[in-house]
Amino acid sequence: MYLNKDEEEILHGEYGETRQKMMEVLVALGRVFGADKLIPIVSAQVSGASYKTIGEWGLQWLEGLNAKVVAPTMLNPIGMPRNHWDELGITKKFAERQIAIIEVYRRLGVKIECTCTPYYSHIVRYGDHIAWAESSAVVYANSVIGARTNREGGPSALAAGIIGKTPNYGFHLINNRRPHLVIEFDGKKELIQQPEFFGALGYIAGKLIGNTIPIFLGIKPKRDQLKALGAAMAATGAISLFHIKNITPEAQIFKFDTTGLEQITIESKDITALFKEIEVDAVAIGCPHCSGDELKEIALLIAGKKVKKPLFIFSSHYVLTSNQKVVEQIQNSGAKVISDTCMVVSPFMDQFKSIMVDSGKAMAYVPNMCGAVTRIGTLEECIKVATT
């Protein structure tokens, strides 16, 4: 892999030990995946921010770093909200270690915007090269925006932020972004109109196709539905890019020829089989974090009602502060609206044995990360279960 003079100097330690270590990470990745060079990025997004997931060893590794990022860099959700964490039963010991992680990232120059939906607060455009780690953000950036990123690990995303570059391989190359197979929904058209359909479709599709690039025919999801579809596929199949004919930007620009591609059909019965009614202890919405439009829909659904079961709604600090009146309307019901963290990476959700969720991503992650049985439903169904 070609390195220019400045990159060689960083690799040889002339700009400090931390930058040398970070360059070693990027060079190793580039050599493994056959990159020809490093390319500049416009942003990085780092996973491994929750003390629940990285633990003491991860914190110690971070504390040994001494350099600042040169590309705008954000964090994935942490293990608790930065404010009022004690109201959720977070222990003082956990909070102290989580705060230590936040302070290390702050010292490194990372923006403490802890969200799995960085595209709401950070502008990324078609064709931009980025280095993001959160799976649902990666698939959204690649597919819906048309930016270019591989699914980074936490260390490699941080390395890219500190160096300001990433190896030129994988989804940074246009020839690697073409679809490999076709997915068509062959079922009841009215099912497509239901809000929960796309999360369920993604949950099934990811399991069927694994780590590949699909192009969908016959569906027309809106923006939040695109988010739900991609997030679920990323969770169940490690999908980092998908196309939808006449909808997603690259499918419109390149008019991919699907002749000869393998075809997979998903039927109505595959979707409806996921929606099993079970009694739940709590309801959790916002995996990935809610958009402003989703918060407004929740506010309408819950207006005049009071929660009877714990209802947690997760979003980013940016989205919540941009929709303060809507948040207040939701909180009047007794629901907890929470920033910075999520149902998957926070220990306070571990107390529940069964949780109702509104997304395929949450349905895939909650059983393993929280040890709870899950039930999936629409936003309307989630609010009904929480308030009756």
C-alpha cells in the first residue's frame, strides 16, 4: 500500500506514539484488504463507547492514547444518559467508569454526541468518504445517502478520526457497491403500508442473505422506513449496503442491470410470523434512535394517555433538543425520553425479562444483549401495550 511522505513519517513515530499506533492500525487493515492507498475522510463515528460493552480493558486502552482527532468524530450510544442517570438505577460505580470513558474521548477531541443516528446532526453528502462503526449508521450512510464507508471497528474508526484518513478498499470503491442479488416481496400489498413492515422485512432478509448487497424490487419505503429496513438487515445479516430500484441514489444513477442475478422472494407469511403476542414487562422505542418525525408520531399516539408499563423512548441529544415541546408532550404520559444511550448498551434494561420493541434491529439485539424475550409491533401497538 502506497504511503506518502507525511504518512510514512507518522508510521515511523515522528508525530508521536499514539498517531504511530493509529497509523499501524490503518496500514494493517489496508494490507489485509488490498487497499492501494489511504484516502481523506470527512467524518468518523466510533463504537465501543459504553462501559457495558468495552469494560475496564477498553477504558485502559483509551486512557493510553494521547492525540486529537483531525476529522469530525462522533460517538455511538454510551451506557447511560449523561444527565439524571441515577433515576434509571445506574450504579455509581458504572457511572464513574462511563464518565471516565466520556472524558477520555473528550480529551481526544471527539464530539460527545452519543447516537447511532449521526446523520441527523452531522451533514454527510453523496460520495463523501467516511469511517463509521455503528452498523445501522453504516448501512444508512451507504444506502440512503450514498456516502462511502466500510463497517469499521471501534479502534479503526478512532484511528481514522485521528489520522483523518482510511484505507481505500471495500465500499469506498464504486465497483464493490453493485448488487449481488434481487429481493422481491411477493405478498399482500396492504402489508407494505403497515409501519412495522420494513423492520420485519429487514430482519428476515438479513437472515436469508448474510453479508452481501441486495437490490429490492416492488417496495417504496419512506426515509424512516429505509432506516428501519437497513438497521434490521445490518443486525441479522451484517448488511452494509442495499439498493432499492428507483428509490436509493445509486440505484437511480447507475440503473443496475439485474439480469442473471440470484432472486429471493419473501412472502406475507414470512412477515406475519414474526408478530407474536406475548405479555411484556416494558416497552422500548428507538433502536436506531428516533427521528424528529417519529417523536411527533409518538406524541400524537400517546396524547391524553398515561403509561401503565415502563415506556422508554431513545433518541439523540440533538434531536431531543430540537423537539423540546414534543418531548414534553410525551413525558406528560409518564414515559421516559432518554438521550445518549439505548436499550441495547445500557445495563438498566437488563432488569426486564420481556420487552416490546418497534424495530427489527432491536428484535435481533435485545435477546443477546439484555437477555430478554422480545415482541415486535408498530409504534401504535407499542403505545397501546404501554398505556393499557
